[in-house]
Amino acid sequence: MTAARGMECDTTGEEPRLWQIEIALVASSIVHEELMDRLVEVLCPDHRHDGPCPVPWAMHSVNGDSLSRRKRRALLREIDETNPGPDLA
């Protein structure tokens, strides 16, 4: 990746850098897929554009069942702190 690719929509003059955004959610597989599709639309609003996206990105999803028990509990705690509700553990 060249730095210039990410500069197309950046008017601050700041050099682009790598960021990671982590989102934990509790949802059915159908809702998960719908949300993933919506996130793609946010990251690349015109999927028919020529060439690479102006802001380079990648996305992956991990099923919580594959995470360690400790990581699952930590994520569920974060979700509960942000959205208090029924116990999901």
C-alpha cells in the first residue's frame, strides 16, 4: 500500500496510518451477515468504482466460539458496559 492511496479523501495533510477498529456483537448469523454487508457499504459506498478503494481497508469476522473463554468474557463485559441488558455469558 502506498501512502498516496489513502490521501484521496484526507484534507488534513496528515499522513495515513494503519488503524484497527474492533466491534463485538451478539447476533444471529443472519443479522451478523446483514451487518457485515452494511459495514462494507460504509467503507466502500460505491462498490462499482474503478480500481482500489480510495481508503484501503480489510475486514474479517471471528465467531466468538473460537475465542478463548477469557477473551469471550472480556468482550461480553465490554458489550454489557456499553449496552446493559440480559446476561449473555
